[in-house]
Amino acid sequence: MSVDGWNTVLVLGGIRSGKSEFAESLVGDAPTVRYVATSADADPDDTEWAARLAAHRERRPGSWTTEETADDPRRLADVIASAGPNETLLVDDLGGWVTVLLDPAHQPADDVATIAELAAAVRASEARIVLVSPEVGLSLVPTTPLGRAFTDALGAANRAVADACDAVVLVVAGQPTWLKPAATPRAAGVPAQAGPARHNVTAAAAPAEAPLPDVLGRRAPPPPPGTAA
């Protein structure tokens, strides 16, 4: 593990939670970063999705390199396995990777074995790796077979990779909560307005717990009128 307490970390979060910005902040002090993009290119007719992908690209500093793995879902494990101890990888995200994994073009495939290969590569890697993934466990069960297949596969991938990583953090509404290990390995927050990850992130001290207000505590009822206190 690194001096910060981790070499590998899984960053979970919902839609627009700030998970990608937080993941980028974790590697902001690295001299070079290899950004591993897992999603396939946007449909030319889907301008909104294309704009989302473009926003991700624009946030990357010029010193970062980008590697695409959408052509073959098994390639992600190979990229991680081949990374050296002095490299820093940012994988964004496992949701896109599972989408490619379930694409009919890559079927039939042993999804369980492919997820296990990815987790094994993460566990064995000596590189510094940050992986981003959507948290789907809090949503409703999809009403379509394809939707259920996606959430099942992504849930399995999240569990396997979380087990393999040194640390796991859940980002909710821009607020990171470290789930693993119990002690926070590194304190960092998501900016209110996400910006480029080219600035170093300074550690922030955890705020002291404030005492509960009296209104939340148990208090004896007031004495009846006319009686001595």
C-alpha cells in the first residue's frame, strides 16, 4: 500500500454525485496519469451523451494520456495487469465497462469469469489505480431483462473490485464517505463546482462532531404552574 494508505481505490456514487471529479482529485498530484476510458463512442444522434463525454475529456490535464478499452471488455484487465509500480491509472468507469461486456457483439461470454479476471488484476497490481463505478444497489429493480442483467453484472463487478481494492469510497451529493478501510486513508472533498483535476488536493481535517441541540435530547417536563421548581 502507498504512504497515503492505499494503492487501489474504488470510487462509488450515483448519477451526478461527483464521483468522477472526486476520483480525479485523488490523482491530481501524480506527474502523469493514464486515463482508461471504458465507454463506447456516443451515438451520433445522442448529442446529450456526446456532451457528457466531451466534458470528461475537457477536464483532463494535458499531461494525462488516454487509453480506450471499449473494443474488448477483457482488455481492461490486461491494461491493469501490465501497469508498472510507478504508473497511475484512472479507470472511468465500470458501468461503461459492463455495458460493453453485455453487448451482443461480445456474447456469448462468461461474464462471471471476466469480472473475476478484472478483480484479480486489480488485486495483483503494483500500480496506483483509481476505479470509478456507479452504485446501483440503491435503485429500483429494473423492469426489463436487459436492465436486470446490467444491474446484476455491475453489482457483481462492484463487489469483486471492492474486495480487491485497498480502499472504497462512496460519494453522495459531492460528499465522500470512506467505506474501506475503517480509518480514512486520505481526506479530500469534491469542489462545489467541479473543475479540472490539474490542481493538487490538500488534505482537510475532519470536522469535530457538534453536540446535539437540546431539542433532540430528553428533558424532564416543566413543573405544573404554582409549584416550586
